[in-house]
Amino acid sequence: QVQLQESGGGSVQSVGSLKLSCAASADTRCMAWFRQAPGKEREGVADISAVGTSTYYSASVRGRFTISRDKVKNTLYLQMNSLEPEDTATYYCAARINSGCVRYSDYNGPRMNEFSVWGQGTQVTVSS
């Protein structure tokens, strides 16, 4: 069974940057980053296709966050710039093993039930 391990979380001041990593124990297809703030539902913020040619960003992070992956290292990344206190959350990486990213005309982001493998999460705290 594929396992995912996130790292790179921490505390940073507003407009700072952090880079999250997610190491996979084996090859994966579509991968995504989700986040969950206290008292809120888990939301998908970005996803990336198996070879990295197709990406999606939620409106809340578009232009500030960049998702990427290294297929050789089986590692997913999330570069987060211009961080805001509203970005404070636990960040989770997720993977699909047997199918690619969903894409259709009104696609509005990755959904939890589309991903079968999850990491344990890493905390990101942004102070003003």
C-alpha cells in the first residue's frame, strides 16, 4: 500500500513563504493538496496530473501557491508564497493510484472522495 509523508510545515509571519513536501512510497497518478482549518471542512487547494503537465488551483491560493512534483523522487511539493493568516490550517497531501486527475469544463477542485491515499498532515500557522 502506498504511503504518503508530509513535511515542511511550521510557523511564519504574514507575507512569508513555506514549501511543503510529500514523499510517496511508490508511484502515484493524480496528487493533490488539501487543507483543513479549525472548525472548517477540508478543502482541496491544488492538484497535479501524473506527469505534472496539468494543474488546478483554488481561487483562494491561485497566484500565490505552486504545486509541482518530482517523478523520480516520488515527491509532491507545494510552494506557498505571500502567506496570509487565512492560510493557517493542517495541510494534507493525497494521491490517486489508478486514475488521473478529474478534468471537465466546470471543474472546481479536487474532492476528498476522489483520493484513496492520504498523508497524516502538517501544520501551517501564519501570524499577522
